[in-house]
Amino acid sequence: MSGTQMRRWAQQLLSGKDNSTPDLARHAWLLANLAIIGTAAAATFKGLPVSLTELAGALGIANTSGAVATKLKETTEPDVPTPPADGAPQ
């Protein structure tokens, strides 16, 4: 995957339906997941035990709340612009 494709993928992941408006719920979801995984990785690096049950529970809570937050705010997102029927530029 090239740098341009990676940037486009990240933009689509973290933006709303129109792929240009930043989506706070998706950013919070990503940060929560990175914090949980980073904490588990740091504990493992220091030689501390990591409970897989607690890790799975934390990731489940973060992903469920992220999905619910994204779904709840779906109605406030701007719609994707539709091209004109005659094919003329907007």
C-alpha cells in the first residue's frame, strides 16, 4: 500500500459519510483502542502479566461504545454530494 492509499484509507476511516468531515466519535474510538493496546503492550514489555480476559473486555467495551456513538450521530453527518443528473460539473 502506497503512502497516498494509506492516507486515503485513514481519511475514510476517520471521517463521516462524505469522507471529508472529521468524525469525533471515530477519532475517540481509535484513541481508545490505541490506549488499551498500548497499555497492554507496555505492561508486557515491562514483564507484567496481562489478563487476556480483561484486555478482551476493555476492547469490547471500547468498540461497542464507538459503534454506538457513530450510529447515534449518523443523522447529523453531512450527506455525500450527488452528481447532477445532466452530467455537468457542479
